[in-house]
Amino acid sequence: MGVRSCLAAVAAGLAVIVAAAAVGAKPLPAVTIFVTDYSEAPHDAIIEAQHVVAGLFGTAGVKSIWREETAPPSVAGEPNRVAVLILSSAMADRKCAAEDIPETVLGHAAPYPARRAWVFFERIRDAARLQERSVGRALGLVIAHEVAHMLGELAHAERGIMEQTLQAKGHLAEGFTPEQGARIRSALEHPAGPVTLMTRRR
């Protein structure tokens, strides 16, 4: 096992311990996140993003399994598997031009049942620098936000990680609310298809 895998395993393990205390002794629902990096993001930024994602989902009572792939697998209709593509600047520009995605958007998730999201690394890097936060943490926050859209069909919220914009460091809590965590767990534990409790806004 490489250094990256070891560090991710430690982070995920700690998050699972905390979550287990919060939601009881039953096994935690799990999601596998297949990550394909086309941006050549720095190695330490990818590692930190793994830690952030594992911690956020862990404290929400969900075990996240991070898998890096050279090409995104087909995960359409599979409720416990999602694909995240980290796009280069050129790829992001093409996608955003084709789909009329504003320049301020840092990531985009396809609607159910596609289970695929795209995050725009250079935009995330620039936003992180403006906010004086680490690039890896910002990347992890954006990935967790988009994965939550795919898993729980969560709408944007006024506070926390599901806010529509990445707020300045320390401005608001960066985590899932108890209600959001419950919605994600329910979607993973009962994968018959989405039950719309909130309407997602973009």
C-alpha cells in the first residue's frame, strides 16, 4: 500500500470511529468515489482532498472509499458508486462553454441516475488562493458538495457545505447538517431510487 493509500485509510478510519459513536454500532453505509484527475493537480492537494472528503462523510455517518482511476467507470444507476472527474483548464472551458455553465461555478453534478460530477481544478485553485485556504481543502469541499448532490439529491442550503458558493475560510461551518447526513444515509441504505425531499436548485 502506497503512502497516499495509507494516509487516506488513516483519515477514513478516524472519521468512521467518530461517526460510529454518533450514529450507533451498526455498520455505516458506504459510497465508493471513483476519481479521475485530468488536471495534474499536485499530489499533496489530492491527498488532502481525500482526507477532507473522508472526514466530512465520516462525521455524517457514511464511509467513503476513494478510488483513483485513469478513466471514469460507468456508474449510472448504481446508488453506492459515483464518479468524479477533475478537469484541466481546457477541458473545463470546453464543458462550460458547451453547457453554458458560469465562470464562477467550481463543480457540476449530473442529475440522477448518471452519478457523475465534474470539478474545475484551476477555478478551485484560484478560489482557494483568494480565500487563503489550502487548495486540497477547497478541492475536497467541492468534491464532497457534488457527491452529496448525487447521493442524497440534496438542494443548496443557506449554511454549511451545501451552500451554493464556496465561502471565505471560517465564514460558515463546513459540514453536513444532521438532516443532510440522514438524507444521504437513507439514500445509500435504501437504493430503490431517489425520494425527493428537497428540490435541487442550480
